[in-house]
Amino acid sequence: MTDWDDMRVFLAVARTESLSGAGKVLRLDPATVGRRIAKLEETMAARLFARSPQGYTLTDEGQRMMGHAARAEQAMAGAMEELRGEAGSLTGQIRIGAPDGSANYLLPQVMAAICDENPGLDVQIVALPRVFNLSKREADMAIAVSRPEAGKLTVQKLTDYKLHLAASRGYLERHPPIRTLADLKNHRMIGYIPDLIFDKELDYLAQTGMDTVALASNSVSVQFNWVRHGAGVAIVHDFALTAAPDLVKILPDQLSLTRSFFLIRHADDRRVDRLNRFAELLAQGVRREVARLEALT
């Protein structure tokens, strides 16, 4: 029979895909983590991980175990809240995955406000330019720019947001005027590395009439900082513009994009009151913050 401590070790290895990574999370020696996993597999009479030089990946049995372990984790967190008499406030750790645009320019202030109201809450933001695998419990929930097409997931639309061409005043003063989209051919364009675009909704280049970008990154923050430092022209989130007052929208009447943020959760988590409450606070906060920031641009 397994106990909660076994589940903590299992979840840490499953999420980090390594003994050393799990050891850092659990503050245990990697060799100890390895012994715990071996003992758990012996107890369960099942091979939960496939070992390789690249790390530990869940087997089919491990994937089935993952759902039960994650539900046990959430039940334990809920029980701790009640035992502490803190059922009215959120406590414990919640990890949210997000593309780096929202992770840098929206979530910090939204999460800070939520934590101010729930001082026992620990929030982790994993900012990565890719789709998160909630089945592997890489995060408790994730923000995405399109609806997932498969998986045992629930999807909630958070809000629409706007994007426009932008450049710094200094850049515009040093380069030819931009009166039409055709004028962009005379300017250095900034954007995504084409083969690293992880979601079709981020493929903005066709909207500009340009075929290539001179400065490219898979990170929105890198692109934004290039624009901020006068390196060229890019399509920028309106909600990020207030972070760099020197930036100016270009041709807003000729090019205006609308995209959406979605909150993605594992379907099993619908029964977890703690995550439901956090998700609602997150949704309200993101909507308010996008509306506030876009009104300033």
C-alpha cells in the first residue's frame, strides 16, 4: 500500500522527468529519490517510468497513476485548508503555464493581486513559448492562444486582446516614413522564428505582406526588447505597450489583429474547489487587466 509521501515523490519525478530535478523539488538526494521510485514500482507491481539517458518518462501505467496522484495532491491541499481554518482563502501551491507574452506583461500583476488577498497561496508561473502538457501535470492549469483539439481537458475563454505594428520613436525618426503596409519592405522587421512558431495563431507575418523577418526569436519578450531598443518594427501586444512608453503604434487603421487567451485545465480538476476558485479569480483578473492596459494605448 502506498502513502502520500510516495505520491509526492512520484509526482516530482513525473513533472521534472529526472531524479535530480525531483531531488531539488523535494530536497532529497537523487539516489534517495531513485530508491523511493524503485520501491514504489515494486509495491505497485508495475513499471511506472521508462528510463533513458534523456531522463524518466511515464509509461502507460505511470500515466494512469498520474491522474490518481494529482487528484490525491489536490485533495490533500483542500484538506490542509480546512484543517487550518482557511477555507475562505486559498493556500498551498498552484503552478500555471503561460506563453511568455502573458507571463511577462499580464500575469505578474494579476497574480500579485490574488496573492495579496490570499497570503497563504504560493503561485508559480512557468513562462515557456510552447503548448503545455497538462496530462503530464506540467502545470495545474495553462493559458493558451487557441483551443486544444484533443485531450481530457476543459477550456474557458478568458478574453480577446489586440495587437498592432509598433516601433520606437527613435527608430521612426531615423528611418523612412511608414504610410502603407507596402512601406514595411524598407524597414527591419522583427518576429518569430518561423519553424519555432508553436501555435498557428502566432503566425502574424502574412498579415504584414512580408515574407521574412530580419530579427527573429521564439520569445515575445526578446522581440519586444528589440523594438524597445529601436532595432526595428514588430507586431506587439497592446497590453504590453505601457511597459515601454517610447513605443508608437504604426498604421492602426490598416493592420489590427485580435487574438484570444484560453484557460486550459485537466478535466478531472473540475471537482477540485480550490482550483475552481483560483481559476475564477485568474479569469476575472486577466479580463480586467487586459481592458485596463488596452484603454491606455
